Amino acid sequence: MKTQGAALKAQAEQAQLAEKVRELEEQLAAIARWETVVQHYKLRALVPDVFVYEYVAPTWDSEPSHFACANCFQLCALHPAQTASTHALPQWILPRTVSE
């Protein structure tokens, strides 16, 4: 009985470790995908003290030029900055970033 209990305990520990490995592999894959996205953006100042990431399209890409919220970008989230052109100068609307 002792041996059977030890074997069951070892099997449970192995299952937990396998799950942890799967989670870490998913995290690494997400980081690799984000690094691919990041390569196509550069930091730019729209006006003094207002920064966005500008999409720099490769020659083969048909994605339209756009800006991404700098705060969101630092959190590995891609949210386009929108313009509200109700005035002579465009007003940029950036997503609200909530930090907890």
C-alpha cells in the first residue's frame, strides 16, 4: 500500500509539472508572437509629451498606416489611436489604460 500511495503521489506531481511546462510554453509562444509584432512599430512623438507607436509597414504588407497607444503597447496590448477631426487640428483619442 505504501508503494502504491507513493506511486500515485509521484504521478500527481508529474501531472502538475507537465501542466506547468505547458503553461510556460504558452507564455513563451505569446512572447515570441508579441516580439514579431513589436518589430513593425517605432516610438514617435505626435506633439511634445504625447507619444504613440507608429506602424512601419514592410513592403509586402497591405495593413494601413496607424498609431498604437504607447501605454497599451508597454502592456503588450495593441490598441489603435483614433482621430476625432471635428476641429481644424485632429484630436487623438487614446484608450484608457487602467493600472491596478
